[in-house]
Amino acid sequence: MGALFGLFSSAFLAATLLPAQSESVLVYLVLAGGHPLALLVTVASLGNVLGSVVNWFLGRGLERYRDRRWFPVSHAALERAQRWYARYGRWSLLASWLPVVGDPITVVAGVLREPLPTFLALVTLAKVGRYLVLVAATAGWMS
């Protein structure tokens, strides 16, 4: 149970704006055996999607502070991100699994008021897909 909690925690943190990654934890658990692969994908995906939902909620509440001096993102950078999201739209959430750009995309989706059901569907598809590919590659390498 501790290993699954560690996987969930690493996946959750990796989806937030905090510097973390979960792939190595997942690969380790796949290689170690002892857990069904479907369970590992489910736990990692659940943690990662929930972390992205935290980003979405942060985005929803973030914009009200954009005119404050301490706001961490410049007005120009926020405008650029909004234009980018407006150009590529909700489909850009399919890139939410990518390092560096994926987490900010989920925050911008919140700022731009992407509906939560749409957000959840696209982010879940992206995150589960990434973990399925990773597990399949790792399990295939083991054989």
C-alpha cells in the first residue's frame, strides 16, 4: 500500500507546478512486479489528473490577482498564454502530459474558464495515454 501511495503522491505533485516527476516511480514499480499493471496505471493517472485539477482551480482563482504587484506572471506573459490557448483551444489539453509546458496549459485552462467536464475528459485522455505507453514500453522491455 505504501508503494501505491508513493506513486499517487509523485504523480499528483508532478502534475502541479512543483518540480517533480512520476515516471521513474512508475517504471520502478513495473520492474519490481507485485502490482497489477492496470492498478499502477490507474493510481498514477488518478494522482496526475487530480494534480491537474488543482492547477485548473488555481487558474480559476488566479486572474483576480493579475493587477497586483506581487502577481508571479507578467501581464504580457499571461496575455501570450491566453492568445496561445485561444488559438489552439481546448485540444491543447491533450499536451498536458508534456514536461515543462503541460502544467501551465492546465493553469491557463482554468484562467480561461474551460468547463471542468471538458477539461477532465481531455486531461484524463492525455495522462492515461502517457502512462499506458510508459507501462507498455517498460513491460515490453522486460520480456
